[in-house]
Amino acid sequence: MAKKKKAQARNPWSKDELKKLKKIFRNRSTQQVADELGRTLKSVEGKAQSLGLTKTKAYLKSLGRKS
């Protein structure tokens, strides 16, 4: 018999959290953003993706990545 996944509690994003996410996501690591917002890394990644947020070219270049 297959194990059932444990249901995860959902914590809706407030308007203030969304505003802050949009402001800081582009120039900080996703883990830093998650820590600052008190959210999990996965929740920040998912919300940023759903909002179409991306890192800036300058930030990616500072990591040694191509934009």
C-alpha cells in the first residue's frame, strides 16, 4: 500500500510580503529572501516563479553566471 503524503499547511502570502518579495528578489539569493520573509526556500521559489520574477543580470554576473 502506498504511503499518503502528509498534507502541508498553507500560509497565504500577505500584500506586504508580496511587495517585499518583488522588491528584494531580483538582487538577493533566494535563501536570503526566504530567511528575511520567514518562508521556506520552496515557497519563495514557487511564488517568484508564479509572479514571473527573475534575478537581475548584474546579480547573476556577480555569481559568475551568464544572464
